[in-house]
Amino acid sequence: MENTSLLALSAPLFVLLIVIEMVYYRLHPDENASGYGVRDTATSLTVGLGAAAVDVLYKTIALAVFVGLYALTPLRIEVTWVTFPLILLAQDFCYYWMHREHHLVRVLWASHVVHHSSLNYNLSTAVRLPWTGLTSQLFYIPLVLLGVPPWAILLCGGINMLTQFWLHTDRIGRLPRLVERVVNTPSSHRVHHASQGGYLDRNFGGILMIWDQLFGTWAEETERPVYGLTKNIDTYNPLRVVSHEYAAIGRDLARATRWQDRVRYLVGRPGWQPDRTADAPPAPLPPGQPPAPAVPAARCCPGPDAGAACACAPATADTGR
């Protein structure tokens, strides 16, 4: 429960920093910054309070599971001043993959989308967190099985989250290039929250950006980010903010006619829709015109002739990968 305690103890400081930033925006307005909106900020704070309440339950469940798995594994890693930084590094690595998959798998995105739903980008956005965050803990099970004590995993999780609070601001510009490429910064995280096509699904790291560098998901801030979602929800109702994507999944599942479509609606990329052109009836032919002979589709073969006519074999079905 260490990370829950850390965040609870930090809450007064978070509120103070939000108030200071709001006052700073009022005294030094900047038309290039997204700023604060009264209703948007109230929504973020309300959602954050709800997330803090349910997080106690989720961390209790996660701790119980971690303790059970820890008792089963024969491995043990002693927490010392030498090993703790390595454990924090390993936790940040797991955080990268957790964060990445919560963007790429729709049922996980339904939880994480809450954090991206604001059109503003300020310190209050940092506390706009999901109410269904239990799935995040699944990605730390490998650390437990390697012998890391559960309390150390949760403590590192709390440290990771604390380091990300200051990232949610327009008021800190780009830092030196080496710093931007190694650690997470407001500039890198602004890219992560942007909704432009070139910025989507980038900069997943928590403390470090080296994971994004290694796995090809890092992007540099070049143009001004546009915050929010590719399809914004246009609501300040906290209940709708935390549940809108689950409701959308439910509607898609209800109208799906094939099981493979239902599975893709859950575990496919957000925004995936089935190709309905194959199910559409063919257009009627003009009177007296015979039907055209069936010709198998073609695909390109790899190799030096790939740029030629590309008619070497019938096309295979698109797997969506």
C-alpha cells in the first residue's frame, strides 16, 4: 500500500501546485497554452478524488495477489541501497509496456482514456485518473515472480506516479536534447497527450524515455500539440468521463454478428471496425450487360520483382496485423 500512502500524502502539495499554476496563468496569460477551464478543472479534480478512493481497493487486491505469488516463487531479491535503483528501473520498464498496451488494446484503453479526455493540459490533468485501474497491476507480476518483494513494487509504482505530476504543464519548455531523450519531461509528455496523427501512441515511458528510444515509440515535440481525443466526448460529467468508452464497447458488442468481431472489439486497437464491404450485396448491373469474369486478386511478392506487375499469387485475407 506504499504507493497509495505516497499519493495520499502528496495530495495537499498537488492541490497547492495546481492553485499556484492557476494564479500564474491568470497573472501571465499565454494564448499558446491550453490554460484552465473552471468546469474542466472541477471534472479533473472530481475524477481524481474518485480514483484515489477506488485505488485503495485495487491496491489491496493487487497486494494480496502479489503476496500469494511471492510465496510460491523460490526466487528472492533483497532490497538494499544497491538493488533498489535496479528494482525501480525494472518497474519503469514494466510501466512502459503497461502504458503502451493500455493505448493499443481497446478494453485497456477504455480505462486509460480517462486520463486523455481533457482538452486542456495543466497540472489538474495529472490527477484525472481512471476508476478501473486494476488491469495495470497485471504487468508487474513478472517482478513478483523474479522475487521482488510486493511492497517494493508498490513503492516504486508510487515513486513513478509522483515523478509524472510535474510533466502536465505547458509552462515548462523543452529541456536540453540529451535530457529529453533520456528522462520524461513536460515536452515529451505533451507529445504523449496530443491527438495529432504524428504524435499518437508515442512517449509511453514513466520516468525514463530510454524505453521509447529502444522500441521506436519516441517522438520529439515539433508542432504545438492539440490535446484531447481524436473524437472528443464533449462532457464534464465525471461518470461519463470514466465510463464512456466502456459504453461504446458495449454498443459495438451488441450490434456485432460474428464472434471474431466481438473479440476484436475487445482486444483490437481502439477505433477498429470490421470491413463491411465484403458483406454488402453487389451493385446491380445495367440491363443487358453480362457479369464480368471472376479474376483472383493479386499481391506483391517479396524480392527484386516486387515493383513490377505484382501478379504472382492470389491475395490472402488481411489479418489486421
